[in-house]
Amino acid sequence: MKIKAPTIRDVATAAGVSITTVSRYVNQAQRFSPAVEATIKSVIEELGYRSNPLAQSMITGRTNNIGLSVLDVSNPHFTSIIKGANRVATEHDYTLLLVDIDENPGRERMLLESLSRRVDGLLVYSRLPEDDMDWMASLEKPLVFFGRLSRLALPTVTSDDHRGGYMIAQHLVAMGHERIAYLGFPKSHRDQDRMAGVRDCLDTHGLPLQAFGGAAPTAIEGERRSADIMLGEQRPDAIICYNDMMALGFMQATQALGFRVPEDISVAGFDNIQFGRYASPPLTTVDLRSEEMGVVGMNTLLSNIGDDASIDLTLLEPQLVLRSSIKRRALSLG
């Protein structure tokens, strides 16, 4: 026979107080005398009463849920963001509700509008053009955006992509490379900053940049573009890929074509995903501090939920991770 779960009425009767008193105590909406609070607490523990989260949210206006949208949960960059955000959420007794956009901008508005009705705030990673994002500001929930914004007044958290691009290009130049290519992902807002950093560095050294575009930020796309780049008329001696996933795919396909990495071409990426260190050779990368991005984003959002509103940009400093996918080139004699 199924045992009936205790109700708030049962708690009120056993404690000798009103249902309203128990409700206000459970939802921390009002303080009572130490004796009354001790009695209610004792009865709740004795009966094993558990409050209804839905009913509690109707009283307090809070769900204790945070929404997080990412572009592709299979990409380790985003799983690191989730890990950092979830750690902070758990420390503050919040539950993280995740939405995977799956690199499909057409689903984004519908999913986020639905999610916004079940959470106290939102962390959003998006590829939508900023001109198409006005509806985000009208969701009537605190929102933190991962990336840069030029027009919308929202708090933002991102890594310094321009500096990261400059850093890795500078390292390649210092290692004697003169024919440097960039394999990007033009649909990403951050791609422009990364390529601009690479280009600005090469301009200071009087070196050209070969730019190639990819249709997706995936290992499969990096693999697909390898033949076009390596068998072309002007084969680069180094390539910087938009992210580590593309770099790993490019490196595998390039080796399958008979080229050696890094002897024939040096390869680098962005994100410092854990698989990069186990590649052959291990991948040089720019660590954009993905997990820290999730931590900072969640802390910023919780501050905004707590009425400590801010629309500042938090810019995380990238770090260069040097591994053996880059090799020093012999000095040019010409």
C-alpha cells in the first residue's frame, strides 16, 4: 500500500500553527520566534515533509533554476563552460537547465523563450547577428551573454580573441614561419577577432596571410579542407585553425595525405580542449579559459539576480599552450 506523503497541512496541525505560518517559514518569507521556528523545523524533520518546488516558486517568484544555452554540447569548449557554470550554481543551491542549440540559429529564439519561463536568469552563447537579438533583452529575466556586444546593454563575458590570435601568430613568426594560413569559421562572431589578431601580427612583420573558411567548427570540416589547402599552389608552412576541433581534423587528414606534422606544416588551434594533448603530435593551442568563462558568467548572473545589476564586459586573458605540433623552421636564405 502506497504511503501518502505528508502535506503542509499535516505540518501545520502537528506544530499547532497555521498553514500560512508554515509556508512563510519554509519559503523564508518571514521570521518567527525561535520557539516557533524550532517546533516547525522539528515537525518537518519528523514527518519527512518536502515542499513542492512549483508551489514555492509561485509564492517567492523564484525557481532556483538557471538556464544555459550552448551551441553544441558535443564540443568540449562548451562542456567546459557548462562545468564551470554548474559548479558555481551548485554552490549557491541553483539547478542548471541546459539547452543545446545544435548550431541551428532557427531554433534559438523558440528554445530560449521557453527556457526563460522556467528559470531565474539566463546564460546565453549565440551566433545570431546582434541586430537580430533585440528580443533577448525583452525576456524580462537577468541575462549574461558570452561574447562581445556593441549595441545591446547586456553584461558580457568572453576571452580576448584578438590577443589570442596575435599571440599564436607571434610565436609562429618567432619559430621562423613565413607562409602562415588561417582556417576560420566565418559564421562565428569570435572568428573575426581571432583572424584580426593573426593578421595584425603578420602585418607588423611584413608577412602575408592566407585565409580559408570552414562551413562548421568541427573536426570533420578541418579534415575536409585539408586537401584543398595542402595540395594548392601555395602550400603554407603553418596553419592556425579557428578551434582545436578543426585543427585535430586537419592534422589527421594532412598526415593521411603523406605530409608530416610539424616537419612539413605546423598546426595550432584555439580552446585547449583535453583531447589536444593526446593527439599525435600533441596540439599547440590558445587556452581561452572556457571553464573560467562559465564560472565568471554564472557569478555575474547571480549578482544581477541579486539586484547588483551590471552591464560590464569581463575580458579573460588567453594563455598560450606550447606543444610539439609546431616546429622551428630553418632561416630562409633568400
